[in-house]
Amino acid sequence: MSSWIPIILSLLTLLPSWGNAKTIALYPGEGRVISDAILQAAPYDTLVFKKGIYQENSILVDKPLVLLGEEGAIVDGQMGDEIFVIVSDDVSLENLTLKNVGVSYLKDRAAIRLNRVSNVTIRNNRLLNTFFGIYLQKSNECVVDGNTITGAAEEESRAGNAIHIWQGKRIRVTHNTLSHHRDGIYFEFVDESYIAFNQSRNNMRYGLHFMFSNDDIYENNVFQNNGSGVAVMFSNRISMENNEFLDNWGGASYGLLLKEISDGTIRGNRFQSNTVGIYAEGANRLVLSQNLLQNNGKAMDIKGNCMDNRILDNNFIGNTFEVLTNSKTNLNHFEGNYWSQYSGYDLNKDGVGDLPHRPVNLFALITDKVPAAHMLLHSFLVSSLEVAERMFPQFIPEQLIDSQPQISPYPYDYD
Amino acid sequence: MNRFLQSYFLLGLVLLIQSCSVSPEPIKFGEDHCAHCKMKIMDPRFGGELVTTKGRIYKFDAVECLVPYLQEHASMEFGYTLAIAYDEPKKLVDVRELHFETDSSYRSPMGGNLAAFRQSQNAIGNELITWEELKEKKFYAPTNP
């Protein structure tokens, strides 16, 4: 079974409607089959990868082409350098399986790298054991859709990000499934972009990570069982709607970590079974509304340096602690939320509690300083201190109240 | 009986000495969190550690997190100030033995584009600065390059 298969590059059809754009079929073989085909192709040709394993890496795509995999077409990078490096506009790469990119400490190698391009589409590919998955740098108006990116990540520091975007505008990241990487999606200096319908699970650091990015929207994504769900840092005007932040358990795990961000909206999300649902530090002028925060250790940890945030009409159900803060003053506004720990009454039956609710729990402040004190939670002593503190606040912030606590939860539909 | 007592005494003594010693510990990548930005420490080419004179340890995912932490906690006393050298990943080195360089090709975790070098010839060749110069710098005012 020697290598009797030569390099076969055959002209299959001429597509009349595309002028002189051709469709070229590729078959696995010896040598640099893909690179040679790209070299010989004319701009706007289509290369169809026939079934088989192509052993090749460092493939430079420097002209507008359509690269299309048939079922079973696999490009194996053999633990070497990057597989596809796209440096031309108007490229589309679809339906391929790419695997095995080597780990390097000196270079962030990716299965697919886009460098200074626009209008490139990466769709429906499967990436396996590639150090970084798809890496966009200084690129605009690109689409990353429907890809499944799975890392190997047997050792944690050897994992890169599944989708890594560094400097870009108007990128669409949709319908991808990302797991076992460092961050599922990483944005650094990415503006006016859209992230939706992705599933990011079992990643080691964050499901989604924003750094220095503005005017982005992410919605309808699922972030489950990551180191932490989503981190939004040093970013402004981010809209976060209808996402699910689930099962981020661990000593310093958060559903959503907000740090130095302002003017965003957080609406209709579900935060469930996280150590801390929402952690906010230096967050300003955000509107958090209609979210469900359920079964978290701490539903919200909002630090004293957060200002002018409005927390309205949310459901807080079954959390151990509802709100935690480290300041005696409160510069945020809580109104019209449903708190399952509310113990007031509603005599006039208008659905709103007659007494304000203080969601900050004295014992939450203590356990924040002395974690071992968790042992005493729900003991008689702690519960009685709790009641006394709510009546005559000494340690909990006096103005942190919800004056319109709801008697029953809102019937929002979170899927 | 006497032997038992002796061994317990020895064990106690060992624990006592251990607990009093002020020494750095290696960063557990993928497990430890940055004391400043709360991010998990992942990239073995970047990072740092502060050990107070009382032995409390603070770990950082990047030098650009360690420096502001030092500046914000000027009253604390540190026995060790360590950083990871880009040319010797994972290893913590005293900052005074390191040279620091800023270049956009160093993708450090908090956007400082800052790397530390043990051997100055391993750097790209931009301006190298010492720890004394670096620790006065201000970080977290990134501009899109």
C-alpha cells in the first residue's frame, strides 16, 4: 500500500454563472496538496476537499477563495504550526475538520488565523485539539458561525482560547459550540460586534471574556460549568440579554464578573447555581432588569465603588445570600424585585410588600471576611442576630433597601 | 509512650517552623486567581507574586496587575516581589533581576503588552526598563493601537 496516489488536481466543472470562477476538487496525497492548489487557483475559485486526511500546516490563503470540505475531509496539522493563515479578503472556509495544532509558548498558534482581512466567513467547521481555535487579528466584518471547537487541555496552561479576537469591528460570532479551552470567546479591542446562540461549556477561565471592547451585544448564549461564566472588563455599552449563566462553582467563580464597565444593560438572563451570580466592581450606570437569580451562593456581590446602577424587577429565588457589599453607603437603586427571603406582608393586597426589604444579610458580611464562619449558617444564634440587625441596622448599609418588594415572582419565561 | 510524645513534639515543631517561614510559592496555573483583577492565572509566560513580611501571598496574572496593586497598597511591607520571566516560563524571579519591555507582540493578560526578561538579549530590542522605573508607571489606560 505504497503511495500510489499522486497529487490529483482536476478541473471538474466550469460554473457558467460565475464567469470564469472554477470549482477544483482536491484529494489527499503526498506533499503540500492544499498549498499547491491555492497557488494555482484563480481568485474566486472554489476548492472542494474530497474525503480523506490531508497532512499539512502553514497553509497561506492569500487570494479570495471558497474552501469547502466534503464530509470526512480532515486537515491534520500534526502538532505543528498553524493550519490556515488567511490574509486575503472575501475568503470563506466551510465544513472542514481541522485538528492537532502544536502548543507553543512563544506564539499563540491557531487552527485558523485571520490577519488584517475583512468579509471572511468561517462556517460549520470542526476543530479538535488546536491550541487556539480561530484567531482574528485586526480584521473587520467577519463571520464565525456554526463551528464546534473542542480543546484537548489535559494540562491547563496549555490551552488557548477557542475564538480569540484581537482588534476588530463588526464581527459576528454565532451558533458555535466551544469547550475545553482557556476562554470560549475572547474579545480584546473589539467594537460593534454581535455574539449570539453560542454554547460555551467546560472552559477553564471564562465562557466569554471582554477586555477593552465597546458597543457589543451578546444574547441567547449558554455559559455552563466554566471557570467563571462571563467577564466584562474595561468595556462600555455592552448589551447582555437572554443568556444563561449556569453551574459556575468554585472558590472564586462567578456567573458574571463586571469590572470597570459602564452604561450596559443586563436583561432577561438566568443566573443559576453559581458561587456568585453577579460580581460587580467599578460598574456604573448599568440597568439590571427582569433577570432570574436562582440557587446561587451569593446572588449579587456589588462593591462600594459601583454607582448609579438600577436593579429593577428581577427575581431573586432560593439564594443563600441575596446581596453582598463592602460599603456602608449605597449608591445604587433597588426597586420592584421579588426576593424569596422577604418576610414582610401585604395588607392592601396590591402585590407589593408594605415594608421595605433589606437584601443584605449581616452574616454574608461576616462570611465574606471569615469564610470558616459558614459553619454557623442557619444556627439559632446567627438567625437571631440576623433578625435584630434587620430591625436596627448597625453593620448592613441602611439605605440599601428595596422599597417595592414583590409578593410573588414575576412570570418571566427564561426558556 | 515517650517516643510517641517525642514524635508529636517534633511534628509540632516542624509545623510551627513551616508556618512561620516567609517564602514564595509557585503559581498553580489554571487554579490560582489574580489578587487584583480576579482572573484565573493561565498563561505561564506572565505573572507575578508578592509575599508580605508576615508570609501572606498574593498572586497576579500579569505584571501590569502587580504594579497597581503595589501602588494601591503602599503601606504594606513585602518580603518578596517576584515576576515570571517571559524567557523562562513558570519560574518566579526577583523583579530586580529582570528587565522589562513593552511591545504589542507580547500579549500579556491585562493588555499591558509587557514582558519581563531574565536575559536582556532575549527581548525584541525596544527600550528595556528596570524594576525601579517600572514600578512608578501607571497602567490600565489602554488605547487601541
